[in-house]
Amino acid sequence: MPPRNRSTRRNVHIFNMSNRNTELGGLRTNGITNANLYAMIEIFLFFDSEYVLRDESNIVVNNDASLLQPGKYYVDSSDPFVVNNETAIVRTISSSQTGPRVHAFQNAIRLRDRRCIITGDEALGAEDDNWTGFEAAHIFPLAYEEYWENNNFAHWITIPSIAGGTINSVQNGMLLNSAMHQLFDMFEFSINPDDGHKIVHFGYDSRGIAGNYLDQRFLNDPQRPPDELFRWHFRQAVLINMRGAGEPVFEHDFPPGSDIMGSILVGPKAAERMEFELFSRMATQFDLTE
């Protein structure tokens, strides 16, 4: 099955004022404000001067808290601008992580959160150690631990893990229900720490989470993730969902007997996906940076 195209669900389309035939990107409104759109555009487009957005009637769209309306928008800048060519990471839905390097991470996340941080669903079976339907999700994926180390992401961590390295700190995770974990890993939604920790959903929001905010109970917890990690995830989500046609959404639900490896190898970004699938499994067992 071919990967899904992220651009098909868009109802906001962004063009260059001087080239109205080439779409620069877009998104689905989902509670997005005009100010949100301006801020996200500045993640995947680079400007050397001031710019404004105009709607289909050539009216300037104010950079304010008004709800963004569906339609076509045109970037009007006196100077040329360029599309950010930063490579977005390849990430698929995390398999069940049960290796020795993630046990402490999983337990710390459960003890701190005891509910899905996004939906608020309580883990009612927690007292009996029944966590069915709830999963400890990494914000920065374990498969990219070498990238984490090489770029010193660890300096944002103030609570080291008792096992598994800084990437497995309680500060690099949240407890999510299983569905939210899948959507978070696929960058279908993210959290914008620069807008009050607002939940931004880029797809079809069946649970009504778009436009909600992380609750203060979580934000007041001294063990909560640092904003820098939320900001990293949000930046990736914008690049993956909004730039150009968006990055592919990979199939993950293979029927029994399927040629999973063969399906991956004939799909887009086969090498990157194979590497992620391999490393995400091995990293629960071994430190791949050694």
C-alpha cells in the first residue's frame, strides 16, 4: 500500500505572491490562529525582510489571534525568500519497547503522569499495575540517540535516568494512550511551547484535541519535559506536515504473512526507514553510541 499524502487533508494552501501556481505548503485549520500561521511559516520559509500574508481578495491577513479561515494565502515579500531545506527525520510508529534500557524510563513516566497527558484519560488500573492502553512515549526518538549525543540534547536534561542514558530521562517522555502515541510518533499532532503549550493537530482531529492546552498540573511538575524538547518536536512536525507536499505517512499495520521488509524497500525513503526500524528495536537493548 502506498504511503498516504499529507497534503490531501489540507484546507489552507500557501503560495508565493509572485508565483501563484506553485504551492509552497499548507495545513488543516484545526483551531489555528493567524498568528500561529505566521509563526509556522517562518519555520519552513526563510526571509531577509518583512513580509505579509494576503488572502484570495488581496487583503492583508493580520498577525493576530483571529481563527485562521480555510482558503489560499499568498506570501508577499519585497525581497526573495527561500524554502528551508533542513532534512526532517524519518519516524514511524514505535514498536512496543520492552528492552532493559527503557524499563526505568517507562516506570518513571507512569509514576509521574498516571494519565494520558493529551486526552486526560486516567489510568484507572494503575494501582493494580495495569497499564493496558497506556504507553510511555519518547519525545525525541530513541532510535536517533547518536544524533541526540552529537548535538548535545542532553544539556536540556536535569534529571538523569537511572539506566539507559539521558535520552531515557523522564524529561524526554509523556504517558499517552495508545492512539495518541501513534499520532505523536507520526507527527500528526505536536505541542507548541511558545503558544502556551497549545496542541496543534495537522490531520483529522477525531478526539477534539486541537487547540487544547497541556494542563497546569503537568506543567507545574518539576519532572516535566523541557520546552526545548517540545520545540524540537513541533519544528519537526511543521516541516513534515506543512512544507511542500509534506512527508509521507508510512503504513504500519501489515496483515499477517505480509512481506514487511519488501514493502518498506519499495516505498519512499527505504534506507532511512529501515535504519529507523532497526535502531528503534536495538536501542532498547544496547547503547548504540558506544
